[in-house]
Amino acid sequence: MVDAQVPVDDGRCFACGPENPIGLHLRFDRTGDQSVVARTTLAQLFQGWRDIAHGGIAIALLDEAMAHAAAAAGYRGVTASMSTRFRAPVPLETELTVSGEVLWRRRTVLGLRAEVRTGEALLLSGEGHFVIKGRLSDVADHRT
């Protein structure tokens, strides 16, 4: 039996789960020991205002980049807090680059940063704190 405190990726995550039929299906690649990047194009399904991604969807991109950066560093964690700065609307049907990195670790807390760009233009960025709930190797699932 899996400890209820250790997050398990069963493939149904809204942001990255391959088993979620309405999800974003993000796929992150490691760019370092504590950093990741993904490329995605948001469909009209994720619209807020006309031709612009809903703000909650944009924030989900940042949150997921931070979660995968934590995994790149070897940790499973959950979001404790996050601050976001929108610099420009996030367009639909346009390739986006989503990146995340771990900035620091103190005891059971990770400090992270993430951003979303189109080309060189920074659209939004965020910083967050994740509470470590285990090592990536603690459970065999879709993350390992």
C-alpha cells in the first residue's frame, strides 16, 4: 500500500496526464539537474477572452513546470504557494515554451520559478514554494 502522503501520478493529471482526455498533455524534458522545458500549443478549448488562454490555464502551465522541475531534482511535492505576474496575454493556437527550475531547498520546502514564452517574448512568470512529500523514487508510476 502507498503512503497517502506521497503523491502518485496515475496518468490522469489535468496538465500532463496522458490518460486525461481533456487535459493539456504537457511533456517536459530535463534541461539540467533541476530544470525542465516543454513546448505546447493551447487549443481554443482553453479560451478565456477571445483568442486568449484562460488565466487559470496559464497559471496551470507554471504550476506544472514547477512540479516537473521538482521531479527533475528528485522530489515529489505539492504546491504550497505561488505568485504570478502576467506580462502579456497568452495566445491560443501559438507555440509556447514553458520552463521551470528549482532555485533552492530548505528542509522540506523547495523554492521554484517558472515562465511561459512565445519566441523570445515573456508572457508570464511565477515563483512558488512546494512542500516535499517524498523522493521521486518512492513510487513507481508515470513520473518514474
